[in-house]
Amino acid sequence: MKKFNFTGVVISRRNVGEADKLITFYSLEMGKITLRAGGVRKITSKRAGSLELFNLVRASGVSGRGQIFTLTEVQLLNSYSSWKGQLGRVNLAYQVSEAVARLTPDSEPHPEVYTLLTGYLDSISSLGDDWQQQTSDFLLQLLVILGFWPEDKSYSGDIYALVESVSNQKFNSSQVLRKISKW
């Protein structure tokens, strides 16, 4: 078994078995990486709070026999609590996390993507009326960094349609607020 350390943002989580979760991070050192967090769904788990969506953490893992790594330690660096109580801002975090999760390959570090993601999460609490433009700018910059769009060319269409086209998957998080507002 090989131990490794990384700093990353929790970009998705999925329940596995009775008490475990698969946690996907976007890390500075390793890019997108998924680890199995054993027992984290138990009430007595001390790591559960640190592994909430969008948290920035310092973590350790070990490689095992299969392709899934195991989370061994986690330390919370930033929970972004200043905006997590605001549904609209959480939806923006979902949008950028979904785009990062869908467009980036596993285990390929892109420090520029990490910097872009953490910078955007840092700025969510101070977004003003131009939040749509800033989110579109984030998505376009992500496409540029990953080589899906030329750096010197602007984009004036529906940025979500472009992300869907590149990823070949429907972009779900951009529709959440519209569905909720219809209730």
C-alpha cells in the first residue's frame, strides 16, 4: 500500500454500502480523485463534517488492491460557511463542481483548474448582480484551461449547452433553481 497526501475540494459524494461513501475531490496535486471513506455515514463518524460538499480539505489516502483508494485522514481547511446557507449560492457551487467533475479526467493534475475552482468558491459570498456572467466566465475559463475552447476566442451562446456538448452529458445543476421556483 502506498500512502499519499493532497489538498482538495469535495466535488461529489455517493453512498456505498451501509456506512461508506465514495468522495470525489478535485485536488491540487492529483487532479480529480475518488476515495472510499469507510464508516463516514455512521452517527459516530468524526470525519463526516469535514467531507461535506464544497469543503476544502487536507487529506491522506492509501492505494489498495483495486482501483479505489481509501481515505485515511482528513482535516478541514475551509467550509465556506459564509454562503452555504443561501440556496442560490449553493446552486452556483453545484454548477461549477459538476462542470469540473464532468470535464476533468481522473488522476490528471491541472493546478490551474484547482486555482480556478477554489478562487470561485472563495468569491461566491461576494458575488453581486453579475453572478450569471461570473459563472459563465468560470465555465468558459475551465473549457479553455482543459483545451476544449481556444483562449483567444469569446463565446456568446449558452455556455451550459457548450459544456453539455463537450462532456456528452446533460448539465443538471443549472436547472435546480428553476425547478424549485416553480413550486
